[in-house]
Amino acid sequence: TEVPNESGLHIYRNEFALPLGVVQTQQIAKDQYLATLSENPHKKESLIDAMLFNAAVVDRAIPEFGTIMKLDEWSSKQTLSLEDLYFTPATQLQKTGLLIHEFASNRIVGEINPNAPGVLTFSIPYNDGWRLKIDGVETPMFRVNFGMLGATVTGEKHVIELDYAIPGLRLGILL
């Protein structure tokens, strides 16, 4: 959608852009993801989009934090529409995505309000320097979607705090 402005420039807003963090209520184990792609080479690009927009890719399934995506339903479709691939899941993810209240290079504070348990998936690359607190409690993180930050969450409103410190910086300064 074009954004009105007086500068003479054409500025557009992506109405389907995803927040920095979204809660995926479906998940796919990495080995199932890779197997589905190798079994369907003619649909590879559209299947990648379908799987990554509709589920979190995890090393091993975490059944208590979402449902397992039914890959056979996606791979058996003759065509995958842009509506199915992106517009519908993007609209759903926007509703429960991270609403940012504070943002700095080393700190992000916001809230999420998912309607079901799932995997909180950030569009931030995984790095040991990140620390996550959910509702003030330090929460373990893991790699999701082949290298992004992820954590499990229950289906309710949560305050999210992400802090970054360069790994080994304090020790380096002391030395």
C-alpha cells in the first residue's frame, strides 16, 4: 500500500510484513522437512515457503508446544496459492506477533499474546550472547528454522525481554 507523503517519493508499506518475533503453533522436525523437499523436487520452492510460513522447523518435535504440521497435505496439493503460502499465515502471525515497546541494539522488550502454545520464533540469528526472559524468568533458547532464535511459550500473554552481551567480553576485559 502506498503511504501518502509530501516528498514526491513513492513509499510503500507491506501490509503482510511479519513482526520481529512470531509464535508458530505448528512445527516440523528438521529431518521431516528435508525428506519432504527431497521427495518433491518439482515443488521445492513453494514447499519451502509453505513450511516456513506455517510452522517452525525444529531439531526434534516438541509436541506439548504446538501441533506437528501435516506435510502430506501440502506435498499432495497440485498448486500452492500465494494466499495459502503467505497471506493467510502472515495475517495470523501478525495478530500474535511481538509488539515491541523498547528497542535498542542490545535490548528488545515487548509482549506477545498467542492463542495457543507454540514456538516463539525470532527473525534474529541464533547467538550465545542473547538472553531471553519471559515474564521475568530466564528462558532457554534454541535454534529454529535453521539458525534463528527460538523458545517455547504457552498460549497466553507474555512480556518478552531479549538482551545481548558479546560472549566473553567481561572475561576479555578482566584478562
